[in-house]
Amino acid sequence: MMILRTLDRGPLHGYAIAKHIHDWSKGDLEVEDGSLYPALNRMLLKGWLKAEWGVTENNRKARFYRLTVAGKKQLETESTAFNKMVRSIQLVMRTS
Amino acid sequence: MFWRHFLHRDRMDREWRDEMESHIQILTDSFLAQGMTPLAARSAARKQAGNLTARREEIYRMNGIQWLDSISGDVRYALRGLRKQPSFTAVAVLTLALGIGANTAVFSVVNSVLLKPLSFPHAGELVDLGLVAPGAGGLIGSRGLRLSTSMYFTYAEQNRSFQSMGVWTSRAVTVTGLGEPEQVFARLVSDGLLQTLAVLPEIGRPLTATDQVTGANGTVLLSDGYWQRRFGGDRSVIGRKILIDAIPREIVGVMPAGFRIADTAADLILPLQLDRREATLSGFYLESIARLKQGVSIARANADIARLLPIWVRSWGSAPGGPAGDGGLAEKLFLSSWRIAPNIRPLRESVVGNVRSALWVVMGTLAMVMLIACANVANLLLVRVDGRQSELALRAALGADWTRIVRQLLVESLLLGAAGGVLGLGIAYGGLRLLVRNGPSNLPRLSEIGLDSHALAFSAIVSLVSSLFFGLLPVLRYARPGVSLTVRDSGRTMSHSRDRHRTRSTLVVVQVSLALVLLISAGLMIRTFQAMRGVRPGFERPDSLQTFRVVVPQPLVPKDEDATRIEQAIVSKVASLPGVTSVGFASALPMDDAPPNWDGILKEGQSYSQGNRPPMRLYVNVSPGLFGSLGTRLMAGRDFAWADMYAGRHFVMVSENLARELWGSAEVAVGKRVRAGDADVWREIAGVVEDVRYTGAQEAAPAIVYWPVFWQLHYAPVTIAARSVAFTVRTERAGTGALLNEIRQAVWSVNGALAVANPETMRETVGRSMARTSFTLVMLAIAGAMALLLGLVGIYGVIAYAVSQRTREIGIRLALGARPADVRQMFVRYGLRLCAMGITIGLGAAAALTHVMKSLLFGVAPMDPVTFAAVPLTLLVATLAASYLPARRVSAVDPVQCMKAE
């Protein structure tokens, strides 16, 4: 979901996605950059993403990932589901 | 999506590699920007990226299909293994290819002949309206009783079961007016026949009811073949007139290519023009085809016809316009005495006829050959797996699951099966081409035989099933869960496990017994063939006997006596040709498949009460001199004479068996008198000739009454000539083109409008009548030879293997003082023991199975002692050789070397 969210604002390449997630979590999520790729592949298989080769601002060759319509829809359902879950957890925490 | 990923995954893998590489580059860039040294930046980047190779593998697997991947690995591995042992692979694949090829070929034949529907629209609804008459004696052949004209009218008008029906018959006709006169084969069809078959002419119009009216203008339909041959496919032939039997007929249409009513193609289709006024009760010469109404079963149609038969017998007379039912006599004769009953069969069945049993026998034998082939390959695989035991053990020790090993072994045998199947298809294709070109011409639907999707599916299934069969044997032996595999390289322990050997020995025993069954079947067919060749057919030296048929049509020569005089003139013209010793002619020649004519004969001095009708005899019209040219011996009396015939003196001749039956001996019969009916004149027996196997070499000689070729009818005081006659020419030049040309010239010099038809030597006629036997014989002989070869290879293999496995034992034996000959004998005895066991089982099976072949045998009992003794003996001798060859290697064993190797 986090990957989809990063791509919501526009196409990004792998490194940028990793960096975004890194920055967002302020280093709390210590994951290897590499583990990003199997996740990306899975989403490519499901048709949520499209990948195109392009050039980065530093003139490096990289693949840019873009959300497809199916990907956007998936992001929506996932965030609603997530929000619902968070709300219900909050509800539980508050009432107890 | 998924498949695209799978198919392009190598390219995709490269992309991921590039992407990960660039990821590291970018990371390195950013670390460099933080002021790191290039080296440190690079390693820091690698550290943060983690194990990228592992990630790539993960992605690669994600894009793959697990089982497909590992299977393709197995296939590659198996291919490599098979390539490494080319001789094993070649033998296994060839064995399978032969087996599968032979089976596919025969299956194609069975499929095309027995299983595939005929090529008419909704062919399943078409039936043959044959009858049976169990009380009519020899009148009916294997095909049953045909319909009479009156039956056709009754059926067609009163049936409740058919959408439509029609009858047909065949005749040779002479076409003139198109260059040389030519005799061609014509089908005469009644109204309704072509409608029933639901086939329309390619061009022109079909025959209609008006064409069928007696006396209507002559019309004719051409076959596609005749149209192409005589008119070059010219579409303007419609409306042209041709002379058929000297009658002008207008061409109204051309039938589509490949159209045939029964099995053989005809050149012309003529309207039958049946006349109600001429219809009589008897005259059962019409073939019939009907199309069942929707939902009407054959049983219901039979019941319908059974209802019509009494109506028929009471509505018509014995003579044209005679009293209906013949005063009740007809009912007594046809229904009580002959017991005529409907026997409706699917049209396909009546077309296929009696080859069914022969084909199934051949199919069964080839299935046995396939079993033997499988047993052989299984044996080879056992040897191979045996050699690979330590490899398998190692794999198991390294953690390979037993299912994995099983799969590996099965993949290997499936590959062998697939290769054998592909090669087998090639063999089947070649074999079928050969068969269609040289096959027995009387095999029905021969032209339809070919490889089709059914045959392809069949060979695929055979390959698959047989691979599983021979593949599972080694698997069960070695790769079952719980079978302990030994890693030790070919254990030093001397005694070769008996258990392991038992499987292989059992296979050999099975092979030998199957081979024995096949060889005995082939042996019985050879004996049948011998018996058929051995019988005296009633004529001599068929190789030097040329035959041909001539028809003298009524419109061309209206007077009957003139027709006979023309035929006599042909005899004298042909007899004067160089090299010709004698000439004769007859309405039908032995074994020539001409429609037979049967009737009873009454002996003078014997009273025949009603219902006690005399049995049926074959009627043949023969010319003076026919028996001389055939070489048929005159047993008593004299031959016919031309003068007697023209003078109207009434003579007949009879066959020896008939003379014996009626008067006790040939000599007594001469001079006695007979007649064919109560209204007939008495006819004196001029002579008695030896029995002739008119109906085929494998059938007993029928009782025959020989009539002159110009004679007074037995039911009317009319003297007629035999107008369609077959000539026999005794000459050493028989079968040569030069002789045929001279014969043609001789016939034309008598009358330019006569055609010479069906020229063949008597040898060819006899060959045709034996075609079914020789076909079965050849097929069984091939199957038997294959079985023998495979069985011997099996024995050879087992002995050779035993010798190689027991080298140490042999060495010890030799060192302890055994003579090589003794050791050799030990192995030969082993081979013979296996063979003897196989023979014992095989003899039992053969005794049970050969009864199935009874209908194919002639002059040989199914338990023929000669065959049952000779075949096992041959097999034993062959086994002796097959086990002696490998046993000879014993001499090559050097005991010292053997002991040292320990």
C-alpha cells in the first residue's frame, strides 16, 4: 500500500520509491532496498503498475513505475480498508 | 499477462538485473554526494540494497510455473541420458515405432472400414433391406436374400418406417458411338434410390419418376470418373446422346466425384424402369437401400417388413399377371418352406460384409505385438535402471524425494514413447500408402483408408499407455517408497538377487508365449493357404487361361439364335489365333463373382409333393468345348454339341457330386432325364463332369446343373441365348497385351459394336477369390515375424545380461575346474527353460484363441497338430540360437582377471 501511495503522485523509479518510504518512516522501517523489487514484480503481475525505462535527473537509466487504473482502484480500496481498520482499533482503544 | 511473463521471463530477468544495477548506481551517486570514497560508496550502496541476486531469483520463480519448470528440467536430463546411450535409445525407439506404427496402420484400416460412417448425409439412417430365407438352401449366399420387383412395389407403397427407399442392381453395358465400343459397369436404380442417398448430380438434373416409366426416353447419369475420362470434363455433355447397348440415351447429369452406391464405383447410372405388369413374386435380384424415419429403430422396421411379407405374397403372382398368391402355393413356399424373414442391417454393415472377422483378428494380433514390444522395452529399461542404481541411490541419499525419482523415470519412458509414436506414425503412413496401392481389391472402402484425427489420437494414446506400462515396471522395481537402494557400486556380494531377475524372466516368458500364439495363428493361415492351393478347383493350369467377357445386347442382335451364332463365331475366330489351343464360354466362370443363378431340379421317376421342393442347385450355361478349355475332366458321357443346341434337342450336364447324390454314380446318370419344373420338358443328361469349386477355393464344390448357352426356358416355351458370357482361352500367351489386342480384333471382325470386358487370367480370378485369406495371412505373418524377432531379442538380452552380471561367478566356476562348455550349457539351459515355460503358457492360450479364427480357416482344424508341433519346435531352436550366442561370451571370461578384480 505504501508503494502504491508513493506512486499516487506520479511515476517514480525504484530507488526513489525506496527513498520515499525510507523518508516517510523516518528510518523506522529498516528494510533492504532490494526487498522492494519482488513486491514491485508482484504488482506488475497483478496489473496494478506499468513500468517504462527512462532517465533520472542525474542522467542514470532507470525504470519508472506508474499506477494503472486498476492500481488506483486498488489503492482506494486498500486505504479505505486501512482507515476503517484504524478507526475500529481507535474505537476499541477508546472504549476500553 | 501471466503467460507473457512466463514466456518472456529471460528478457524480464535481464531488465531486473539492469534496474537493480542502476539502483546501485543511483545509491552510489548519493553516497558519493555525501563525500564517501568511490569504493566505500559502492559497498555502502550494496549493503543498503541487500542481496539483489536472491531477489532476482525470487522474482524469476514468481514469474515461472513451478511444475512446468521442474518437468522441463527432467525432460532435458532424460534427453541427455538417452543421447548418451544411443544404441539403447535406438533399439527402444525402433521397437516402439514398429509396434505403434503397425497398430496405428491397422487401426486406421479398422477405423475407415468398420467404424467411420459412410459418406452420405446422415448415413446412420441408411439401411439395407436384406432378407433371410433359412429354408431356401443354396439359393442365398452370405449376403442373404435380395428383393424381387414385386417386393419393391409392396414395400415402397405400404411401409410405415422409411422416409424413402429404392432398389438397384448392376450390369455391364456396352457403350458405342464414342470411338471404340467399350464395356462399362452400370448401376440400374429405381425411383427413390438417389433420393434416399440424398446425393444430387454435380451438374445437370437427377433421375425423376418420369425417367422410370417403362418406355420413357432413355436417360443416363454419368459418374465423375467416366465424364472426365470420356468427355474430358466437358460441361456441355448434358443433353448429348450416347448409345448404350445399342439404345440411344440422353445424358441428363453428372454425379459428384467419389459417389458410389455400394462399394465399387460404376461409370453409368441408368433408370431401372421397373414395370408393375411384369412384376412377379420371385426374381430376388434387387439390392435395396432405405432411409429410416426419425426415431424408427431397426427392430421396428423389421416388424414393419414382417407385416408386409404376407401382404406381398398374397398380392402378386408367380408369373406376370398370374393369380395373386398362386392359389396359396406361394405362401407355402416362401413363408413356410423358405421361411423368408426381414433382416434389415445398417447400410455400413452390409457394405463392410465379411472382412469384419479378419480385421479384428489382425487388430488383436497386432495388439499382442505391441504388448511384446512393450515387454521388450520394459526389459531394456530394467537393465538400464539396474545400471543406474547407484546414481539413483545417490540422489535419494542427497535428499531427492522418491516421487521425484519416479517422475524422472517416467519422463524418460514417456519421451521414448513419444519418439516411438512419432516414428510409428511415419511407418503407419508409409504402410497405409502401400496397402491402398497393393491391398486386396475386395477390401471394402479401401479408397477411404487414410490417417485421420482418430488415427492420430489412437497412436498418441497407444504411445502414452504403453510408455506408462513399460515405464512403471522399473519404477515399481526400484523407486517405490521403502525400496532400499544400494549406494555400493555393484555390490561385491556374489549372488545376484533372484527377485530382480524374476521380473525380467517373467517378461521373457510372457513374450515367448505371446509370440507363440501369433506364430501358431500365422502357421494356421499358412496351412489354410496351402490347403486352398492344394485342392483341385476343377480346372487346370489357371496361369495359361485367359478370360474375358462379351455382352451381345438385345437391341443390337434381336434374334437369340443369331446371338449364339455370333458367340460361336467368336469362339472359332479366337481359336484360330496363334498359340491358342482351345476356347469356350459360359454364363459364369468359376470364382468370377458373377451373380449366381440357383434353382431346383426334378429327377424323373421321383414324386415331389407340395412343400417337398427339391434343394437348390447352381445353374450355369456352358458352351460346347468350355470344359475342354478349362481342363475340367469329363467323368462320363459326352460334352454338349452345337448341332444339338440349334436343333432344339434338350440336353443338360451335371456335376459329379449331383450325379452321385441323385443316381449313385456318374456312369448311371448319363442318359437319365430331369426337368426344372412341372411345366418343363424332360432333358436328357448328356454327360457328367468333375466337381468345380465355382463359389471359391475355400468353399465346397456346389452341385451344378450345366445348361446349354441356347436353350428352352424351363417356365415358358421360349428358346433364348446367354447374352452375357465369359470366354476362356487356353494358351501359353495368356495375360499378354499382344494376345488381348488380337482377341479384340477377332471380336470386332465378328461384330464391330461388341466390346471386350474384364480381361484377366484365371490365376488372377483365383487370386481374387483368395484375397481375404492371403491378406490375413500376410498380416499375421508380419505380426508373427515381428513377435518372433522381438521375443528372440528379449531372450538374447536376458541371457546376455545374466552372463555379464555373473562374470565373477563364471570366473570362480572356471577357476574351480568347470569346463567352459558346461558353463555355457548352464546359460543355454536357462534360456531354454524360460522358452519352455513361455511355450507351455502360449500353447494353452493358443488352443483357446484359435477357435476365434475358425471362420478364416479352410481344410485345417483350429488345433492343427502339425502347426501346434512345428511352431513350438521352431521357437525352441530359435531360442537355442538366441541363448547360445550370448552364452559364448563365457569363453571370453578369464578366471585370473576375474579373481584379481575382486
